[in-house]
Amino acid sequence: MSQITAQKASDGAASHLPWYRRLFRVQEFGILLVLIAMILIFSVMTDGRFLTPVNIQNILLNFSWTAIAAFGATMVIITAGIDLSAGSVMALTGLATAMMLSRDHSPFLGPNGEASVPLVIIAIVVGLAIGALCGSINGILITKARLPPFIATLGMMQIARGITYGWAQGWPVQNLPQNFMVLGRHNIPVGTFNLPFPSLLMLLLAVMAWLFLTRTVWGYHIFAVGGNIQAARLSGINTSRVRIMVYTLAGLLAGAGGILLSARLGVAAPTAAQGYELDVIAAVVVGGTSTVGGEGSILGTVIGAAIMGALRTGLNLVGVQAYWLPAAQGAIIIGAITLDQWFRRRQGQRGGLSRLFRRRSA
Amino acid sequence: MEQTATIQNTETQKGEPMLQVRQLVKRFGGLTAVNKVDLDVYPGEVVGLVGDNAAGKSTLIKCISGVYQPEEGEIYFEGRRVHFSRPIEARDAHIETIYQDLALAGNLNVGANIFMGREIKKHYLGGLVRILDEALMLKESQKLLERLKINIPDFTQEIEVLSGGQRQAVAIARAVYWQARLMIMDEPTNNLGVVEQRQVLTLVRELREQGVPVILISHTLPDVFAVTDRIVVLHRGRKVTEKKTSETDSQEIVQYMVGALDDSRES
């Protein structure tokens, strides 16, 4: 057939470069440097206290629920959407699970009853289902009622928060059973290090989300929808189904985070996870996921969440009052993304940045 | 999954139209975008679809390719009446469409775009887990592009770093790969350099030689006259004329396009 050529595409392929040059092209590299720099600075400032096993354990635990919810948010943002309801959904699912397990509230338990393991499992499944339901309602509002994601999830954020307050009558739900709280408090010994269970779960979910996003048809469709939703639709991808699935997963994962949070705290307060939606979004964007869609990775989100977690603990150890924390977080968001943009410009086109961790190359 | 990338010569008789559109009507609210249009496309023929802006060209082809569902009228493809409620159904019938500017996802690589919507999967656990076979998709893409002599330095590159001509070539290659038996092209030469335009037109001619009919929408009349066998002119949703390309000239066609001439009114 005919010869359709054009001038050689700019820059050529990353695969021609030696491995160390390719490493520099990796999207996550810039923010990984930020994380390493932060760890170094805090270690020096605290005379090494920052890097003690107990403190690492604290940091890991600290960002586990945010990271878990952020995996769903990563997928949402890759489709060029946004989910503002994550924090409220965390609170609602945590409350729903606690309501079924608390001695004070559960219809399944007497005043001195202790929830059985099957009841704990059922309560968790119900909580997750409520999270997924909230997410799927978001997805349906966005695809069927054609609301902008910002509006649909803003509404859901308020609705879920309102239901949480109303259901709890404004009071925290306490007296949760031991065999539920263990989920948030148990440590798994890894050699001499004690890995908190929520962190283990976070790592497992990260691997699953990464495989889902990079190796399955669903993940592929998520990138296609984010890259060009028209082209995806015209190619025969059911874009509504992809988007509903993505918001449902976001709700489900936010639910998982919320349940772990209440297991850790031993209480489900209606004020729980307030403002977490912004922490979640911050972790995703600091992790290099583009808010215009089509680009992002789970590994980046893990690093992004770790940066935010390390900052919180680090400032605390350095002796900065907690009041100042939001200002530092804001500065980190702006600083990390500015640095990331700078890296990208220096590395040329954005495609080359992602070869090791994203799905596009063989 | 069909993976042979040959363009099949159609078994349809030369005298039988490949595609028949009868009295097609598509309305958007009070606006009738396509008004009782008939259109026949025969095997191995290139039909130019021209008209001013808002003449209904794109709406008509979107009815054929399953993006829109017509309110009235019938579409027959290869002799059978068809209803496409989604684009994938038209693609399954081997009607491939190249849409202007929105055919490809810029963030995905060449192979991913060729297989978009029809990814090759490996099935595990009785089909429960579907894993992409990325290596096979890239290999198939490479073979295809080599066969079509489309020169892209690295097909693992994202579409957005390619030139306009290369993108168009990828879009056409995709249609060829999926064994198009009818190719619809919406402004394929838009935004291309002169050399690239010529190359796209050469590709259109070669499709015709292999018996694949092409519906070509274009604003560029010289392009239309260069490759088409027949020209259909739409004006405000109606078909105002249909001429053999050899029996008309661009001046006459322009008069139809602006509504100065109208065969349907006289009859």
C-alpha cells in the first residue's frame, strides 16, 4: 500500500537509551526524590529519631487509609474525573460497620455482647457495600444524569456526611469489639520489623490496583477514556460502564479505608475523615497523576501518600505545632508538582516518563 | 478473533449495492439534520459526500456507523437490514469509520490504539480474569504497519507525539486490520501537509482497488475530484444531487452546495 511517512517523530524512543537514562525518564522519579530528600532532612533534624522502626511504623500506619482511598481516586482522576466524596464515604462506611458491632447500638448484640467473627465479617461486607453503593451512585449521576463529576461528588460528600451525622445523632459510636479493632491495631512481624496490618493491606491493595490498571482490559479502558473519551466511545468501549466502575471502585476503596480507620481508632465519629477527600486528592496529584486525565500510576500515588504521611510525622517530631501542618502540606503539594513539571519538561515529551510503570510499553 | 490483516474482496455482486440507505431521517429536537436521504454505495467505489457546514454529512455517516440512531428510514448492508445501536455493532459488521480528529487516544501507543475496544486478551480462571496480551498486540501492529509501508519509528510511542499524517495512517491501518468492508472517512485530509494529503488519497485509491468501498467526506473539492467515482451533495439535510465525478465539475458542485441548484426540487 501507499507509503505514509512523516518526519521522524520527535526525540525517538526511550528504549534506545541505556537503563540509567531511562530511569531518569520515569514519571515517579521526581517525587521519589522529594520523598528521599524529606526523609533525609527530617532524619538530620531529629538526630535519626525519624528513621527508628517505631516511627517508620507510625508513618506507614498514618497514610494507609489515605493511600487505600487514593488508589480509587487515582483511577477516577485518570478518567479526568474527581471524587470529592471520599472523606464522607469513609466516615459513613466506618459508622455503618461500627453500628453493627458496637455494644451500645448493634441490633444483633445485647448490652454486654461481644460480636462474633462472622458478625464482624458481615459488618465489614455491609460497610464495603455501602461504600460501593455511594460510588456507583456517583458514577450513575455522572454518566446517566450527565452531571459534572465535581458536582455529583460534591453532593454525595454532603449527603453521606449528613447521613452519618443523622444516623449517629452527632455522637461517636464506641465500644467496638476486640476482634474488629484488631484489624487496625495488629502488627505483622516482618523479620524484626512490625508491619501494621492496615499497611500490609495497603501494600496488597496497591499491587492489586497496579495489576488491574496496567494488565487488564478494564485498566486499559480507563486510560483510553481519560485520553480521549470520544475516541474510546467510537471504538466501541462502553465509556459509561467504565466510568461507573471507576467511581464504584473509588467508593469501595474509600469504604475499606474508613473501616480500617474506625478499627484503628476504636470509635466511629460522625466527624471522622473530615477533609480527607483533599488529602486523598493531594496524594494522587503529588504522585504525578494528571488531573486532565489519561495519565497516572498507583506507584506514584503510594509515594504521594507517603510524602504527605512523612511530612505530618516529621513536622511533629521536629516540634512544629500541629496548627501549622496544613500550611506545610499546601507548600508540599505546590512544591512537589512544580518540581515534577520541571522534571517532565526537562525530559521532553510526557510519554517517555512513564515507561517502567505504566501500561503503554511492552 | 480475526487476525489476518488481509482486505477481503467482497463476495457481493458488482451490481448489488454494498450499502443502501433509504429515506433516512434524523432529528435533533426541532431540527431535521438528515431529511429523507437515499444513498447507495457499490463495491469498489469511492463516493464523495460533500456539502456546506451543517448540511448533515457527519450526521448521516454517524447514523451509518451506529453513533446515532435514525428516527426513520432503513439501512441495508450487504443485502441485510441493519440496526446499529452502538458503534461497536457497526464495527462488528466491518463498517470502519475514521472520524476527523477524534479517532485516537493521544495518551496510548500505536498498538493500543489499533486494538482499542477490541483488545487481545489472555483468559485465566475460565475467563474470570482477562489479562491483556500486550506483546501480541504490538507484534500484530508492527506486522500491519510494515505491510502497509507505514513508517513510524517507534510504535510503542504515544499517538500524541506523532505527526498528523502518521496519526491518520494509524487510523487507516486500524480500519484495514479489522477488515473493513466499508470505510467511512470524515475529512481525512484535514490538518495535513500537502505531501501527507496526497499519501492519504493514494491509500483511498488502493482501498478501492481492493474492492473496499469508501465514503469520503471532505470540504476540499480538489481532493474529492481526485479520488471519487461519484459525488453526493447534501444541503440542509437533503440530498440535492448525485453525479458521476466524470460528468461534473467543481463549479457545478459548489452551486449545489450553496443551494443554487437543487435536483430534488425540480423532480
